[in-house]
Amino acid sequence: MENQPITNMRVSYFCALAARGKFVLLYLLSLPLSAQIVREVDFPYQADLIVCEVPYEYQADVLVYITDKKYELRDDNCFWLFTKNSYEADFTMYFTSYQYQADLKVYYVDQKYKARWKNKKKENILK
């Protein structure tokens, strides 16, 4: 019975926030961004994904634009920002030279408008 006042206080606070429209703001701020901040690792067992850079665009699952600015990251996961800090990374990736080992094949583009998914079946691999 001692917990009941705390529960009522939580419910009252929630109702007060919802009534003021601040609950929506708090909810939106708590959602994770789907940007791709990537950290390269040295061994496959350390990686979330094994990636192969392919020499031709037609071989790729995704066309990736590399940026060094966080504000350029998009929701479609075609813009990547590389970091050395593991706490900043959304994904850790091991880069292999062999396409048959890769979970994802990437081709790097030099212009933002070219970045897109080519293999729609693999689009959810980075979410």
C-alpha cells in the first residue's frame, strides 16, 4: 500500500504531461535515430555486419555516401559517418575482400543524390 501514492504520482504526472502536449515531445525525443554511424573493427567476430566494398555499382546492395557531418545523415541509411569511438557507433562493421562472406555489398558514391538502396530485400539489415 505504500507504493500506491508513488503510482498515483506517476499517473498524475503522465496525465499532466499528456494534457499539455509534452508527452508527444518526450516520446519523439526518446525515439532512436536511424542514422548510420559506423565503426570499423579488425575481426569478423567483433562486427554486427560483414561488409564488402564492390568495384562496380551493379554489384552493390546499397550505394553509400560517406560524410563527416552528423547533420547530413538520413533515415534511409545510405549516408554513413565513420567513427573511431565504439560508444558513438550504431553498427560495427568488418570489411572483407570476399563478396561471398559479406552480409552487405556496398559501393561508395561521390554525390549525395546517388546514394540509395539497390537491393530492397536487404534494406532492413541496418535497422
